[in-house]
Amino acid sequence: MTTLCDQMRRGFDVLIRRCNVPSFLMNVPSTWQNLVAQNLYADELKRLGRFLVRLGGESPTLDSLAEVMLEYEAARQAIRASRAYLSARQYAEAIAALGQEGPSLGGKIENRKSKIEIAPRVPLAIIGGPLMRPDFDIYDVVEQSGGRIVLDATETGERGMCGPFDRRRVREDPLAELANAYFGGIRDASRRPNSELYGWLAHELAARAVRGIIFRRYVWCDTWHAELQQMKESTELPVLDIDVAGDAETERQRWQNRIRAFLETLK
Amino acid sequence: MRDGPEQITLRQWDQRYQQLQKAGIDQPSYGGPLSRHIEDGDTRLLKLRYDNSAAALRLWNFLLTEEDRLHEARDRGKKIVGTMKDLGTVPVMAYSLDNVVAFYPDGAWWIPCVMELNAGLLSIADSLGIDESFCPVRAMLGAFVTGAHFPIPELLICSVGATCDDFSAIAQRLNSLGYPMLWWEIPHRRAPEPGEESVKLPGGFSAPRCQVEFVKSELQRVRKALEEFAGQCLSDEKLSAGIKKANQVRRLLAQLRRLVFTAGLCPMPALEMLIAEMLAIHFCSDRDETITVVKELLDEGKKRIKAGTGLLGADAARIFWVNPVADLQVMNLLEDCGGRICGTEYMFTHALDAIPQDLPPMDALARMALADPMVGSSADRASRICAEIRRFDAEAVVISRIPGASHCVLEGQIIGEIVQAEFDVPVLEIEVPSLTDSIAQALRTRLEALVETVRERRKR
């Protein structure tokens, strides 16, 4: 787990009291404008490495680390390149599969060569924290309602993928490049200041001609909740706020209906 | 009107004030009858009960005139810095400069209580997208927007990282409204791992040396910003002198807490003690006066103990209180229910511990910042609470949740479990909003039940 929010920090406190599974709490800085913050992140990666070694893992050579990084990079590039050929759900599933199954997924993605045929739909962005697998239904609901997610800025979507690696730096100092691409390449609401997130969003929303935003947040997540108003003010796009607390069917009905109504107003 | 220790209303304080004046009470420049603060809109004061000592009068007047003091400081050419969230570290640095005054805009979280929501600060926060699902510290947003509660600081310095999500989010919202912010990182304090050098922190926690070094480097950034802001060098000598002075306040408060929490008969009520402890974090914008105010409280406490007088009765249940209350009246309520405070953890114990004076000052300040009970695990916090329960012989614990505060969701449960496992004392978890009037009866019932339980257990 990481220290990115209070809930996770306190959740970790509960976890280590309730079970004996070896656990690691990784310190992820909120600030990012100083090199010391990135150095702290890199040190935490090393500490995580030592933790994994203590559990029986083997410390990789720099060359083997670089190889794995480049494999992941290739897979990410393949996923990004396939965006136009995949439905929003397939795209999200591909990103999730990379996280769960590793970079061997890349080849499967590359086999897709033809753009998916879609009727004219309202281009939307989905922005917020992570989606669980069962939550992926939201992509289907959007499509069934006449929209299409063209920017997946959830934590588990495109926004959560790290920045591109510099191949030369990967060879020279893979760990430093790993820290740079992840710490420097993921724009999150927890960052202080959060200006990177809004800079990235402004660029992507314009580039993809987004006409509306589905802002999906967990009711207990103050970090994203507090962004809602600023999101409305800075993007000047219609924003649908969907707060979720669990997987209850009534909740699902509610957000389905709201997405349909939202898209009706945008058509 | 009696001369002995008593808790009195604001109206009774008017008579008491006359009495003290006739007796030739020595008043500071900000002195005067307490009831005049009602004119500022502080209507909650009408519903509180206060200690009747001259020391308490000075304390309350000192607290309630802070806004004037800040304006006067600005008029005298002093620079005002708003320090946020770290609760105690950055002000020690700021007050080491002779032309800077520091205060916590966070303190605005009590405005909805003190002004009984009449200031409209929470409505402003609502309109900015920060609704009641956030901690009452959201009132700070309204205070900035209206500019009616404190002078807007020229520099804002906010700690983030292992801080509560509410505050970080609210500070970010403030930043997005155009208030520039210097963010500095306080990492989550962790235990040293095998092979890592361990550093002892004030208050007893430990941290790896690398974390202390990291915080030191962050505080160096703060130091540089303060130097640029003040236009003067913040040398090690100045910092050491500032630490020495801060320790003077901390030592006095330590004496006061020990005196009050261990006395057979309570010599100073909970409300005044809460306010006194709060002085440690930024000295209520006047460090020297803070020393005088706390000294007077200490002298009053000693005098009462020597005279064998006090408040609340010898059988009052000895309660350890966790977290500050959003509604000050709840401190009175506990005493009405037969309890007294014997130990507190108001989220800033690191501002009460002495800062090491035998270390280079930046090293000492980094250790102090890392000793913050809120930046470590809930188990760490609970261990400190347990040590204090033992020290002050508390018979029960009240964990007072802050509505909407992200850390309160889970930590109370963990603290409660650890405390009960160690002491087998009753633990009560309550939630205290900014105004408790609508739930006062329910709160009373729960606190009375706790006190009753304590008294029953004494018969075992």
C-alpha cells in the first residue's frame, strides 16, 4: 500500500493488526517540484526492493531490470496505439491486464488493426480514482446511452500509466528512470500543487474534443471530491458528479440513469 | 460572588470583573471584560462556563484578541506568515525572526463554533465545493474569502504528505483560488528497518536517520523562504534562541499539565486547559505574552492546590481525551457529567515536547516535526496515549471524532483497541460537530454513562 491518502495509511494500520501477511507501506511524496521528493520516491523503490528480497525475491541486475522495463514500455506503447481500435472498455481492460498479467499482453493488442466502427457518439472523459473490474460496466452504459469515453483519466485508466521511458537513461540508470517515469509521469489529484493534473487534462480534453466529463469518485475520497468544483471551473465543460460507496444495485441504477440523462442533455 | 475556584457564565464574569478591578487586578493592554467579545459576534461565549480566576481572564482575553494583535503587528510593519497543518514546527522558525509573526489559519475551524455559524464561513466553503463531508477546518476557506477574521498572510507555508486528506484538499482549493503556497513534505513516519540508523525523537518515537535528513532538507527550504520573506538571515544562532524560547513555553505547559492532571482536586477546568495547550502551536501570535499567560495559570493552579481548593469534586472520573473538540462547550459538558480531564492528546503533542537543545537547530526541528503523532501510524499514536494514561492515571478514554476528518474514520477504532488491551479501561468514541446543541442530550447521556461506569469500577 502507499501513503497517498489518509484512508490508505489508516487502512494499512488496520491490515497489519488483522493479518500476518508481510506488508509494506510505501511513502509516495505529495510534493513534486523539488528533486528531493523524487529522490525520496527512488529510495522508497529501493526499500521496496529490499522488502521483496527479504520475502525470497532476488535482486535483479541492472541489465535485467532494464529489459523488463523496456518490455513494459513496449506493451504500454502497444496499448496506447490501439486506443482507436478498442472500445473504452477493451482499452481499460487492456491497461488492467498489463498491471495484472505483465507485458506479455502487448502482442495480443498489436493484432488489432482495424478501427472499431462506431456510430457518432458524444465524446466524454471519465476522471477520478480507481475503477474495480465490476465497475467497468460504466463504459458499456456510456456507449449504450450514446456516448463514448475518449479519455480515461481514472487512476486505473490512461492517466495511471507512467510516462515514456528514455531508452538511453534506461540503459544507464534504470532505477532512476523508473522513478522518473512513474513519479514524474503520473498526474494525480493528491499532488501538491495539483497543477500538473490540470495542465495534462487541458491538453487531452482539447486534443480529444471532449464534450463532457463523468467525474467518478468514492464518497470517502476527500482528495478527489475537493477537485470537483475546480474541475468544473477550469474545464468549463459539463461535469456529471457520480459518487459511489459500494456495489449496491440501487446505486448502480442511480448512476446509470444519471449517465443517460447527462448524455441526453449533451446530444 | 465567591472568591474561591468556580466556573461561571459570561454574565457572571462581568460582576467578577468589577470585583477584580476593585481589587486592583493588573491588566494587560488587551484586557477588559470578557463580555465585550460578544460584540464581535462570538455568541457561543454566552453558553460556556469559565474559570473565575484572573489568570483565566487573561487567557481568554489573550485568545479572543488575536485578530487585533495580528492587525496591529501588520500596522507596525511586521510581516505575517500563515503556517498551515504542521502544528508547531514552522512557527518556532518564524518567531526566530524579529520582524515576522506567524499564525495558523487552520484555527478558523473554531469560528463556526465561537460565532455559532453566524459568520457564514461554512456556506462559503460549500459554494467552493467543500461541503459538510469535509472537516470543519473548511471554515478557513471562508475566512480567506471574506478577509474578515484575520489579516491575509503575505506568505502561506503548508505541510503535506502524511497529513489528513481534508486539510491537504482544502489547502489545495485555497491555492486554486489564487493564494500562493509553499508546500513542504512531511513523510509518513516509519520504524527504522534492520541496518538503518535509528534516531530518537522528542516524545519517545523513533525514525530512521534518512527520514530526519529528508525533513531537515524540507525545513531548509522553509528556512530559505522565511529568510527571503523577512529580508534577513535566519541563522543557527537565531533558531537556537527561538527554540530556547519555545521550550520555555513548553516547559511551563508541561508543568501546568502535570499539576492539573495529577492533582487530587482539579485546579483548572478542561476548557481553559485546552486553550492553554493550544498556545503552544503558534503562541497566539505573541510568544512573550504566552509565557506570561501560562505562568499565571500555573501560579493559580499551585495556589489552589496549596489552599486545598479546586473544582469538580474529588470523585470526578479521570478522563483522558483524544482529539480537540469542534464545539468548546463539550469540555464543559464532560465536567457537568461528573468527569475531569486527566490527560489529553489533541493532535499536537509534538508541540508540547521539549525540542532538543543539544543538537544543531535544524536537526532538532526536523526531529520535532517527525514526532507529530498524526504523521505516524495509529498504533504509534496509541502507544503515546497509553503512556500518558499511565502517567496521569486516567480511568477512561474519550475519543472525540471530528466530523468529516479523514483520519478519524479508522484510527479511533485502532486506538480504542490498543488502549483497552493495555489497560482494560472503558473507551467511548463520540463525534463532536461545531455546534452540539441538537445532540447535546445524547452526548450527555453517553458521557454520564461513561462516568457512571468509572465509578462502578472503583467499587471492584
